[in-house]
Amino acid sequence: MTTPAQHKIGSGFGADSTADEVLRGIDLAGKLAIVTGGYSGLGLETTRALTKAGAHVVVPARRPDVAREALADLDGVEVDELDLGDLESVRGFAERFLASGRGVDILIDNAGIMACPETRVGPGWETQFATNHLGHFALVNRLWPALAESGARVVSVSSRGHHLSPIRWDDVQWTEGYDKWQAYGQAKTANALFALHLDTLGRDSGVRAFSLHPGGIMTPLQRHLAKEEMVERGWIDEQGNPVNPSGFKTPEQGAATQVWAATSPRLDALGGLYLEDCDIAEPAPEDGTWAGVKPWATDPGQAARLWELSAELTGVNAFAK
């Protein structure tokens, strides 16, 4: 199988587009969406935009009480409990949802953590890889009957941070020499590879999958970073204000690409692609420019290998023969 064509299609939108703008004219009445982490940062803006377009949105949350408070002003939203770092919690949520007998039209794997100190979950898994990738892997596989029923779009929120690291096949769980940024990069590469192989496996059932870079946005995702580190990186000034020109998007702009990925008719016949700025991303330049998608995040062989490893680790595989 060849790598999908990573080239822009001229969507008519761009880096400054908002989630509401890409949904203009799209009616989601009668559609059901699941947005992990859909009560904070980009997730909250994604939930808000989808409900305004008529969708019913299920928000699985590690802190359901906090989620209900954040979403109190939105109609058409329900909250359930889900901790992506706990596979039993993932199983519980999926079983409760499947018992409702509903199909899923849109699943946006939005929740994630970034550059956290070295911590372990489950049987000693590195937390960023486990939460950002393995938890969502298990969730999608457990929800597969509901996804296949509706021919869902599955959106895996990756990041340009995938430039920082391919999959470290010799030490995926970072048992030696932990680096919080490279660990984040590996997890974001995993998000892209997951969407690539899910699209390969799911397209005969009408399920298509995409990954994306939402852009740089100041959200609670930065909670593990010290102020001094963000000042050093040129993200904020000494008073905590974003530095201009910083390239940061607003949350409304940051949510746009994942909403576009989930709903755009322009993507109906496509899948397995990595997106940015509400369009298909170009391959990353060989000069190291911080743009586009790296070849290790669009490699079908790497994607299939990661799927096999993830199924082995989680014990879940909807496509096992």
C-alpha cells in the first residue's frame, strides 16, 4: 500500500479560520459526536462548535464534575467518566455507551497531556504514550461496533510535536534516559500512525480517520510547563502574556482543523491523512523547517507495526482474526 498523498487541496480555509467558520452551512442535526477532553481548551471549543451546528456531543471526562460545570451553558451535551490512563475506565465507558444502542458519527480523540515529568501508569507504561495513544487506541477498538454502524469519522489530534521523535522501537516506554519533549513527540507520532492504520482497516466499513496539528494555542495543555520554560521558549513574556508575533492561535482557531477533519465534505473520499490549518499538510521540508508532516508519521509499515504493538499491550483489537 502506498502512502496517501500529503498535498493541499485548497480547502478555502486557513490558519486564521475558526471552528464556527468551517461549520458554516453544515447541519449536524441528528449526528452524535464523542469528544474526549471536550470540556477544556480546544476540546471545549470543539464541543461548543459541534453543538451549535446541531450535533449531540458526548464528553468523556476524567473529572466529570468539572466537565459538567464547564459545559453547563451548552445544550445537547452529556458527560460520562473516562480516564484514558486506566484501561478499565476505558472499558467501562465503552460498555456503557454501547449499551445505549447508539451509533457514533464523529469521534474526536482530543484529550492529551504534554511534556509531563516522568510518570508511569498501568503496568509501568510511560504516561504520555499511554494516555495520548494507548487509551485512545483501546477506546476506538472498544467502540468499533458503534463507529462501524454509522460509518464514522475518527479524528486523532496529533501535533507538530511529532517532529521531535519517531516511534522508539527499542524503548517505547522510555525505561532509560527519559526526555519529556521527545516522549511527547513519540506520542504525537503514534497519534498520526494510529489514524493512518485505522483508516486502512476501517474504510471498507465506511469509517475514515485523520490526524492533525491544531496549531500552537495557549490552553491547559501547558500545565506541566514552568513559567520560566515558556519564557525561555519565547511563548510568553515575564508577565505571562503571549509574545507577539508568537504564532499562537485562539482556541476558536485551534479547534477549526479538528472540526474540519470531522465534518468537511471535501474529505469524504479521503482518509489516513495528516492535516494542518484546515487543509491537508504538505510533507515536512528536508531542511528541518518546523512545518508539515514527517515521513515517519505517514509510513504504513510503521503504522501497522504500531497497531500490532498497541493491540498486544492493551489486549484489545476489534480487527483480530
